[in-house]
Amino acid sequence: MRLGAILHGGRSTRMGRDKAHVVVDGVAMIDRARAVVAAVCDRVVVVGGAHADVADAVSADDAGSAFAGVVAAVEFAAGVGAAAVVVVPVDMPLLTPGLLRRLFDEDDDVSFAGHPLPLVVQATSAPRLRALFDGGARKLSSCARRTVDVPIDVPAWRLMNVNAPDDVVAAEAALRASPR
């Protein structure tokens, strides 16, 4: 089984409100993330703090820490018998199922070069990541054992984070300029 985990736990200070509910091109970012992840995974969970509006939520040790979210997702994956988990941030609304499939093609803990997220982690890596976290690691780049190149036909904006209102405008412009 493949598990998908959407990180949703930061303070969204640059956006000024919860990024998950920010609309990009007519769709809330949380809904975009769910759709993309559901296209390649058997089950999707949301990882972070308390989410009253989320049916399948996983709590993290530190809801504001992406690294803690990754650890929680991988431990959850191991506990439910998933072979691997793809972790995506809620604020990366331009991802495609094809990009996530590319990461799943690897049989390792892997992310794209220069981008710590999205990330695919094998469930067997749960103890390794827990030890790193308990030892003080907080850099997402330490989650992947290796990186792969972004496919050459994928524009860089597909991996952009939407952190501020101006980023929403840039994301929508990129979508309008690209063939659907």
C-alpha cells in the first residue's frame, strides 16, 4: 500500500491566514493536494496539528515542524502496513501525479535535487528518521538518502511553494501560461 501525507501545520504568517484554504485557480490548496496525492496513493492523511475539519488526520510531535511531520507520516505508514509514503506540503499546489510517480519509481528515500519536498520515504526508515529527530535534526534535506533530478520536461514552477499572496498570483499566472 502507498500512503500519501499532506503536511499542514505551519503558522502561515506570510500568507496571513491558513494556507490550506487559500484558493489557487479556483481550488483550495488542501483540495489540490488531496487530489494529486490520491491519484498515486491508496490512502491520504493530513499531518500536523489538530484538524477538526479533516477525517484522516495524523498528529505530529511539533505541528509547526515539517521534519516532525515527516517523522509522524513515516511512523504512521509503518503502523498501517504501507510500504512507502509520499509527503507533500499543503502549499505546493502545482504538483502533478506524474512528479509523485517519478519519486515512487525509486526504491529508496528520495526527493528531487534542490527540493526537500515532495519526498518519498520507505516505511522501514521510520526508526532512522525518529533517531534523527530525537537527536535534534530538523533539516528536511536529511530525510532523503538521495535525490533525483527533476524530469527535464517539468517546468520549475511545478515545485513552487505558495507562501504569500503574491505567490498565489504567480502560481495562477504560471497555470494560465501553460497548456492544461
